[in-house]
Amino acid sequence: MKQIRVIAALAMLGSGTALADVTTEIEAGAGGVIPQLGVVVDLFGDSALPTASRSAHSIDIGYAYGRGTDKQKLKGGDDPIVFGGEVFTAGQDLNYTINIRFAHLAYRYRHYFGETQAFGIEGLVGVGWAGLGLRARGATQTAAESLGNAGYVLGVGGLWRFQRNTAVYLRILGLSTGAEEGVSSAGRFDLGVQYALGRHASVNAGLGFISAYSARENDRDSDSLKSPINASVGGLTLGAQLIF
């Protein structure tokens, strides 16, 4: 029934035009704290900061979560936002509550350069999953959706180990699922400082963001009537990692 109602509403709003590309994309970006957890299992070599070997082959498992709120203004003349079985027409503000989760399981190769092995690079390839929970509240309507999809993960990163137990790190991860109306793609970016508590544990803090995208109407092969979703949460990152 909701799909029929959406089609009827868009047909009236479209005034006889084609239904393709008649919605406004949801843009929801929030600030917040992003908790992170990680587990590393070294297969060959040693990746712990205090005892790192020049090269290490490892299994890298990670999880990050972000939550926040944002507002999007639909101005007069804008196309409607179609979400959660509701059609939000122009001339109102939409208030969003965002939840994004990003998990990965990947093979990681890390290599240090130079005599002191202070600088290192890493590459990751594996599988992952991203979840997006979004709630929209307009002037008279409320709608919510919860999405989650698995796919392939690729990532790159770098480290500067300026002390035996401490390093500045940068990492970028990308997830592609191929989903049309679920989470089509997701990403994670981290820049921070990692401190080793010993051989088997470390903590980290820095800045970063996680994002999730649902193509929907923007998918060239799609007949979806739903608005695309571009959601993100960025801010302070706090995490812990176990190393085996």
C-alpha cells in the first residue's frame, strides 16, 4: 500500500512528467564521537608497535559506529524526498537521526622503510558490512529505514612511528556491495595517534568519519522511486585494539 501511495503522490507532483529523477537526494551529515574496536592476528611477522618486524602479514578485524543528528531544508520548488514509504514535499525542514556501522575482516600487509623503520605503509583487501539506520521527521510526517549489506573491502594506510610505542596513523577503507536500495557503498577514514600498551594491546584517538550511501533512484539500472541517501558521521575517534 505504501508503494502505491508513493507512486500516486509522485504522479501528481510530476504533472505528467516521467518518474525518473524526480526526487531530492537525502543529505545527512552529523558530528559525534566514533567508538572503534579492532583485533589483529599476525600470520607472518610482527605488527605490534614495540616489536614490529619490517614486514607483517595479518588478519585485520575492525568495527566502528557513529551516531548523530542533522537537518535538511527542502526549499520551495525542490523535488520531494521519498523515504520510508512517505513523500516529504518542498517547503519544510527534515530532521534526521543517523546511525552508521562499519565492520571489516581483511588480509593486511604492512611494510616499514628505512634503517629505523619509522615509516610504514599498509594495504588491505577483504570483506565487510555496513549498516545505516535513518529516521526522518518532517512538519507532519515521520519515517524510518534500517539498511545493511555486505560486500568487498579495499583499504590503504600509512604510519609514522616516532616513538617505540607511539605512531601517527592514516587509514582509508572503502566498501562496495552493489546493492540498489540497501547500502550501496560505505567508507571509513581515520587519522590519529596509536599508543601501544604492550605487545598485545593498544589504544588510539584522533579524527575520522564513516559514511554510507544508498543509490536507489541514482542507480542507472534502477526503477526505484526512493530518494538516494548520502549519510555520514564525523568527529573524534576513540578506540582499542588487541594483537595476537
